[in-house]
Amino acid sequence: MLYGKPYGEADVQGPSDEQPEQLAARAPSGGRGGGQGELAGRERALPPAPTPEQIAARALASVPSGPRLVGEAVVREIPREFGAGTRVETLWWRAASLRAGCPLVCVSSADGGVGRSALTVGLGGLLALAVPDPVVAVDATLRAWGGLEHRVARRSSSTVWDAVAADAGLAEGGAAERLTQVGPTGLRVLVGESKLTAQRRPPTWPEMFGVIGHLRSVYRLALLDLPTADSTSTWRALGWSTVPVLVSRATVDGVQHTLRLLAHMRGAGLAHVPDRAVVVVMATSPSVAREVRAVEQLARQAAAELVRVPYDPGLARADPLDPRALSKATRSALTEVAAAVIDRCPVEPAAVLGPGSSASNGED
């Protein structure tokens, strides 16, 4: 079960997903390459291939590691790619002051194919730079074709199915760390299960909720890459979330569909979702039509905040994603999304006195 009192639990009923019982879980395996140098005068062998552990260590080594104590918060160094200024400094300050309990950021959309996975990893990768403790992103699509696995380099074969098999053991020791992949900024990623066999399969909603509950006892912040918001279970997850994030394509139809989703949720008694929702409009080309900008104004009134992310080839490619390598405009937009998310997360009172911060502490 999820920790804390969920929003809207009485308003939306859960699903009755029926899938086979779990039968087995495959433990992750790894290998170690090696080679010997040849004698002088002969061609030397290639250097040994890096092990998964070495790959992960290199990724973590590239993350800024110079935290400083400011008041009671350990504030990490801001990478030069994200510049300076009150907005980014406040983001880093509040990210360092998140309250215990692991805020839950749920990413969904009214339509498919809008770039949810790219945004989840891009946003999570940025937050992993700002939050001193590990941040995790989870493929919660419950499908065998989730997008998170294409956005991070694999260090093991572990998937969300192995997390289901671990059950309560997921919260013990380093079990969760062994099952997650590590992105270039230190973001932990629990990728989806791509096999459909008697031994392995994507989890059901009850199994996924159990995994999330255990992970929240391990990590400081969690992001969920949810399916499209066309089921009661996805609505329930959005209702439980600390910060719901709704992704839309930068088209008139795409933004209008998001507007309808927000209206339907209000009508279903889940008004707190649009009241807290951050709408992210993903541009699919370098230019955005004037009509899209007009309908975006309506979405700004219907949700808590709206941010448009410009078109970026780094987001469009199905490759491992490092937010530091994106264009300046995209990094700026992702910073705005991250700030909007962290502004709605509960923080310690000292963070309110941080540079440029408001009186809000992310609570109602």
C-alpha cells in the first residue's frame, strides 16, 4: 500500500485486474571481461570491457559531488549547464530540504505518444542532480513496451518484475539499488518488464502499488511513468500523487484533450488533481502554431501551472538521456518543470527562508 493518506481513495474505485500468479523471478546476472597484454613487439590485446559496476560508478562519478551545508540543508552544487539565478538556486535549496516520506510525482497524459518517458527521465535526471539523496523513476505503465528502458544504459537485466518478486525485501539493505539502473546524473530507474512468459510478465496494479510503497521507504523522491489516464487505476494513482504531471503534444487537439481530462477529473470529485497538476506541453517541431498558444492559455487557467518544452532532438531520440546535454532552451524549460514540481512538495520549514523562496511549503 502507499504510505500516508491517499487523495481521492473514496472517489475512484480500483480495478479488478486478473493476471496469472507470479511463478519465478530471474536474478540479474553480470560478467567481467578481461585480457592480457602481449609481449613486446606483438600486437597488444584490447583493454578489458568495463563491468556493469564500473559503468554505474563512472555515471555516478560524473555527478557534481560538492554539497554544502546551508542552515540545516545539504545543498548540492549546481551544474554549470543550469546557470545561476534565484529560480535555480531556490529549486536546489528546496530539493535539499524535502521532508521525509518520499513525495510521489506521477506522470500521465490524455493521449499516447506524447513523450511521457522522455519527460520522466529528463525531469528525474535533473532532480537527481538537485536532491542530495537518491531519486528513483519507475516504469508503471504495466505494459511490455514501456519507454524508460530506452532512456537509460542497462547495468543488469533486472526489471520491475524482479521488484515484485522481492516484495517486502525491496525495502531491506541494498535490494532496490541492485534492481535499478543508473542514469548519467545518478537517477535510479526501475525499467519495465518486456517479456510475457509463464515466468515473467508486467505487474498488475495491486503488485505495482506494493512496489511503490516499498520504494518510498528507500528513496527521497519517486517519479512514476504511468499509462494514459483512461482507466480508474491511473486516476487513482494521480489522486494519490503529491504532484500530478500531465504531458501533452503541442497541438490544438493535444492540449484540448488535456483540458477535457482535467474537466472530467473535476466532475468525478478529484478537483485536487487539476488544482495541483503541472501541465507540460512537448513541442514536436521548432515552431509552435499560434492556435496552440491560444489554447495553452486555457490550460493555464485549468491547471496549477503550464510549461512548454521546446523541440529537442535529444528528447526525440530513443537513447539514454542526460539533461545536461540538452539545448539551453530545453534545460531552462526542464528547470521550470522541476521547480514547479518541487514547489508543490512538502519541505522543511527552513527551506522557506531560502533564496527567493515564497512562504509556501508545498502543503495545502
